[in-house]
Amino acid sequence: MLKIVTLIGARPQIIKAAAISRAIKTEFSNELSEVIVHTGQHYDANMSAVFFEEMDIPAEKYNLAAGGGSHAEQTAKIMVEFEKVILIEKPDVILLYGDTNSTLAAALVGSKLKIPIVHVEGGVRINTKDYPEEINRILTDNLSSLIFVPNLDGVKCLKREGFDTENTDKGTLDRPKVVFCGDIMYDNSLYYASKTNNTFLKKLGIAEKKIILLTLHRHNLSEDESLLRNVFSGLENVILQSPAIIVFPVHPRTKKLIDSIALSEELKNRVLFIEPVSYLEMIELEEHADLIMTDSGGVQKEAYFFKKPSLILLENTPWIELVESGTAMLCGYDKSRITDNFAKLMNKKDLYFPDIYGDGRAAYFICEQIKYCFTTKIN
């Protein structure tokens, strides 16, 4: 049996891992085994543990207790602790997700120990190295033997960077295999949407009301009061254009800054500030929303999955196909762009959401490819 060590820590990684773990449990239990390692970065129950419980993810076998710290401190600590796990477990494959410091740290460890790296959500680029996430993705892709790309633009990006995107062999560090697989977040959205029943909406008292969903969590926002003030000024203009309530699950980082700002009466009356939500609660909010405003890479895609227009509160997005489809618009944290683009999206009558993220079976496809590429190497 092929042994996989999976490293997760940030909320999006936990959610993505649920799809693969579910596929292993239901369809590959006789061929693949999984050891989950948690970095310990999210120690708030609402940001981590609740996801394991409600998404039925196997409990982690190891917790690295990485906590916070600078990029260097966090990356270094994860490398040291993760190497210890790899030397104990001796896996056949290391499975990594996305673009966090932990992803890069684990890729460095695996490559030095000659353990094949499988990178899920590789190839995604915003084409600027101002973002640490961009650097993490680029380096992780270059340390991987098998790269799963969720969108066709990602395949084009890897080809421009010199990857052989036509390689049909089994994938090695020197000649990685690049595979378009669709998006495992789409798998989860379809699967868990069938399990919601508006319980959370009823609890909040908004089941019969129009809502706009807002999420804000980026480090740069939480460290710059002027950016948050710009967003709130934009929200005041949005309130003038719509009768909807703005539902805002507040990230712990952002809450500290909000508490230091005097809110206008308009915001106090029309913005519902709530605690961080679980994944199923988020699904309910996304399904019910008329529009979604977010600086989250995952949430902007989920808006698309549920056919909701979105304002992306970033200057760039790796999911350029969302903007090209006309269903999403880039605003940054700019008051005027938030105001104007909200009006444009709400007045559009012909929004179209083509199927660009696969068929909802990406996790199964990924497991099949891992089995094909690596099982023979351990026989």
C-alpha cells in the first residue's frame, strides 16, 4: 500500500484535504493510506478543529505546533519539525496544498530527503512576486514530481516557465508531470451544499432576507487602518444602493483593527458582524448571498461555484478566468471601485457561469494519478 503524508494547517488547506481524504476513505482504502500532519498554525477552534469535525477529516497524527512568527521563523520551525515526522513515517509521497509557508517548508524537506512531492493547486500565478504566496507556489512547483493544476491558465503559466506540460510519463523531480484536474474546492462545494438546511441562516435571523457576504483577512489589511477605512467607506456607498444586510464573519486578525475604529451608524445598522464560521456555515451564507465581497482566493472561487457575482478586494487574482467571465470584478481596497463595480454587477442581467473547474471529481482523479505514478516505484 502506498503511504501518503499530507501536511495541512491553514483553513483552505484543511478544506481541500477533506476532498482527498474522503476519496481515499471511500474509493482507495485498499491502495492508499494517509498520515495527516497539522502545522498547528490555526489554534482557534473556529479556524481549525471545527473543520476536522464537521468535514469528517481523519484526526492528525502529528501536530507541529508551529504557531505564528515571521515568515522565516515559521518556515524554519515547520522544516525542522516536519523532517522529524518524515524520518519516522518514511512515506512514499508527500502531498501538499496551495501556497502557504508550510507548503514550501515541506517541499524543501521532501526534496532534500528524496521523497516525491505532489502539489495540489500548482501552476496558479498572479504574475507578481510582491506576494509571498506567489514565491511559495513557484518554488513548490519546482520541487514537485507531480503537479495538479485546477485551471487551464495554470497549465499555460507552467508552460511559460519551462515545464513540459505534455509529459505523459510518471513524473520525477527532474521532469515533473503537469496535470489539469479541475478544482477540488468544487468537489467540496457540491458535496457539502447537499448537506446544508439553512439552520445557520435561521439562527442569525436572516433566512428570509437579502444579504451581501463580506470576508476580509489579508495581513496587509489587518496592519493598515487606512485600508480598512477605505473598505468601510465603500460599504457605506453599497448600503445606499441595496437594501441587503452585509454579513461579515470577522477574522481574528481583522477584529483587532475593527475594534479600534469608530463605526458610522449606517455600518452599525446594516452590517452584521459575526464570529468566524465553519465551512458548512460558510456554504449556507454563500448559497444565500446576492453578492459576495472578499479578499480570499478560495471564497472568490466558491462564489463562482454557486453562481454568485463577486467583488474581489484585491489588486490581482490568480483566478483570472473569474474576471474574464464577467462575473467578478477587481476592486482592491478602493472605495470608488467598490462603489462603481458593485453597481455594475448588480445591474448586469446576463451573468453566465460556464463549467471551467472540472466535473466535481477532481479528488478521485488525483488519487488515481498518485496511484498510477508512484505505486510501481515501491513494489
